[in-house]
Amino acid sequence: MEQRKLDDRKAGLCEWLAQFFPQGVPELKSLNGDASFRRYYRVDGKVAVDAPPQTQKNREFLDISRRLRQVGLRVPAIYQCDIDKGYMLQEDLGHRPLAALAVSSECRDFYLKAAGMLAQLAVVDSTGLPLFDKDFILTELGIFREWLLEKKLGLNLSAADQEFLEKTFLNLADEIRAQPQSAMHRDFHSRNIMVLQDESLALIDFQDMVKGPLCYDLASLIYDCYLNLPAALCEELIALNFRRYHALGKLPYGCSIEDFRRYILTVSLQRHLKVLGLFCRLSLRDGKDGYLKDLPRVLAYTLSECDALPDFAALGAFLRQQVQGRL
């Protein structure tokens, strides 16, 4: 049944594309590689997108694309679009995500360019964006509890464990909400940053943008769930963006580099907890098992963050007892 729906959507996309290719629609070549239900196809030097309107944020994609262009960020041009049907024809940004260069000799140069994009993201108009508020944060942390602890590991948490996690997550949400807030991409990592032919960078997968903690996108970049950057490069990017955010007036008066590093580690902890559950959900619910191989890396990040944040040392102990060695 699910395959029939996919086939019907692809047939509908071809029918829609026919108006732009009077000589016949060229072959659609599948280009899927993300965790969503959007489907991408290369066609005649462009990318055709099937984004079912019942589940995908198509209006948000168009709105945020405009906001990003306003601050000079490169995003795929949209040539044609039918919001109601969920079909788009976009610019093809090529074959090279930043992830492909993360282990090359050019890694540092491209990550410095990516860090430069963060200063532009920090000044994107955030008016009307969804808020990364306490409810949002706790909902994401609920993914960790449901899909990793309960469904993946089959843990039957005691009342004391339940209460501990609830208090810990509330504390984490409060600390994140107390940080400086701005527009945030929410998935700013090596697979969503494309390297173009002229070696400039472009952003994709930005339809989930919200208003939330300033440091979230930097944390996503340097503590990437799909790879490990050299520690020296991470520190360089932290120091660089500390100076840039101060120059933009985005950090509170008196904010030190130690304060800034704590901001990053705190939002990174929340993100990695969410991802631990999300990757399990992608496997258990959606049959996408490829993400499971990244769970040990994400758990290692999480434990390191707990060790560096005294308020969350007990969470680290819980994870070592209940999760470590079982992924």
C-alpha cells in the first residue's frame, strides 16, 4: 500500500512536470538521502521535489527561503512550485555536501566558511517563527525517552527514574530558554550544507527553522551527529563565533568564552538526547536502519557533555548505567 502511494505521487509529479517539458519529461533520477518523507529527483539539470502537503512544511520552506536570501545566504532557487500539490522544481546545488570534505585537507577552510554563515543566520528575521520554547524542548526530549529508553532498549523505568528524568529535562529546558535567542536553522550540519562549484556554500533542509538559542546551530555544526571534527578545529570555531556574536551584539554584557562554551554544550546535550531517540524512531517506525550506526557517536557526545556540565552529571551516570554498552 505504501509503495502504491509513492508510485502515485511520482506519477503525479511527472504529470505536473509535463507543463514545463513540452517535449516530454526526462527520466527522473532518485536523489533521496534525508530522514524525511520528501522525495527528490534529478531531472534535466534541476531537482524535482515531491513534498506531500499533508506532512511537509512547504509554505514554511518558501517563507524561510525568502528570509535566508534577504541576509545573503545561498539557498536553492525555486523555479516552479505548486503548494497545494506539494510539487517543486528547484535549482540543483550539485553533489558535494560539506560532509564529503570533512576528512579532506580542505576541511578547515570549508568549516570556517560554514561558521561565517552562522553570523548571517543570527540576523535572519525571526518574526512569526515557531518558538523553541519549554514545551517544544520537552517534546523533543520525550522522543529520547519513548524511542530509545522504552522502545529500543525496552526499559521499564521506575517511578524514581521517571521523576529524575522529568526534573532533569525541565532543568535543561530552563537553561536553554535563558540563553540568547535568534532564528535557528535547527539542522545546521555537514549534510545540509552544500559546496558549490565556485566553492561557496549553500543551505538546504531549512523548513524547520524556529526562534531559539543562538548557539544551537554552532553546536550542530561542531558536534555533528554523523562525524567527529578535530578538537582544535572545534575550539577555533567556538572562539571565532564568540567574537562574531559579540560584535553583532547577540551576547549579553559580560558573557565570557566559558559562558559561551556552556551555552553550546547545554544546547548540544539537548540536541543529542533528541537524536538518540530520533535515530531509533527512524529505524523502528520507518525502517531506516542506516542511522543506527551513528548512535555510539551521539551517545559519546552526550556523555562528554554531561561530564562537562556539573548540573547534568547525574544524567551521565544514568546513561552509563542504563544505555552505554547496549547500542
